[in-house]
Amino acid sequence: MKYISSFLTALLFVGATALGQNATIDMAQSSIAWEGGNITGKLHNGAIAFSSGTLEVQDGRITGGTFAIDMASMTNADLPQGVGDQLMGHLKSADFFDVEQFPWAQLEIRSATAFKGGKATVSAVATIKGNANPVEFEVVQKGKTYEAELVIDRAQYDVRYGSGSFFDNLGDNAILDEITLNVVIATR
């Protein structure tokens, strides 16, 4: 499955090259920060790494792009190492993102408005745990860097553990369905 994902990513890159100009992604300067928590307000945060990505830009407008996210790279930033490692083990397990079976998540940009005041609205499809759903978000362009905040509803991707969308009577044990991703795409 890992090889199929890599092949599809390469195929999308070649296809995008034929359609427009690809901006070269600076992976070392690009990042994804995540934040999620429970209904009592206890939040956790960390990072997830891109494994590959293309951004198609034509005449100063985003016209497409595909980004693969390495779910195994997910880390925690707010807890001591041992406790953080336990949280990451749980988030990567079949209870949450089932990283062994679904090692990659993907975002494919379908369209975007023209930039106005350095901002554009992007329509894309996010795929997590093999489930694809449309997402829309605002992108802010700062020179050769593009920043966005995406709020993903994990229930739409069949991430069920502790979700009030799937289980009743969770009380204070309910975990928010919304996961916030702060994304920075740096280009060269």
C-alpha cells in the first residue's frame, strides 16, 4: 500500500506538471501543527510532517496541488515525553487514525479563488483513513509562503474513539471531533 501511495503521488506530480507551473515545495520550511482535545477544554498539540507535495500556481493563482502527509510522523509537543509517547501510540492505533493500515493522509486542491489582499479561498478534498471529504479553507500568501488553518471533523473520516458523533453518554470523556491544522507551505 505504501508503494501504491508513492506511485499515485508521483503520478499526480507528473500530471500537474503538464497542466501548469509547479511551485517547488521547501519541505524543511513547510510544516503542519495540529491541535485537538476533549470537551472539558484540555487541548493537546504537536506536528505532522509532509512526505511530498506539489503546488500548482498559474498567473499568481493556485490552480491545484497534492500533498501527502506521513501519519507515522505525528508528534506531541505539550506533554512530557513518556506521557506524550503514550498519547501518540493511542492516536496512531486503530482506535484513532490506524496508521499501520493508513500510513498516509492526502490533501488534493481542486480549485481556488484569485488572491485578493493576499488571501484566497481553496476548495480541496482531504483523505484520511481512506475516507475522502471536501474541505474549504482560506489561504494567506506571504511572499513565497502560503499559510492556512484547516478544521477537520474527524467523524467524517471514521475516527470514532470518544466521539459524541458515534457514542452517547460519554460525559466529560468525550473528545472533540474538530482537529485544527495550521499549515505552512514554503516554496522556492
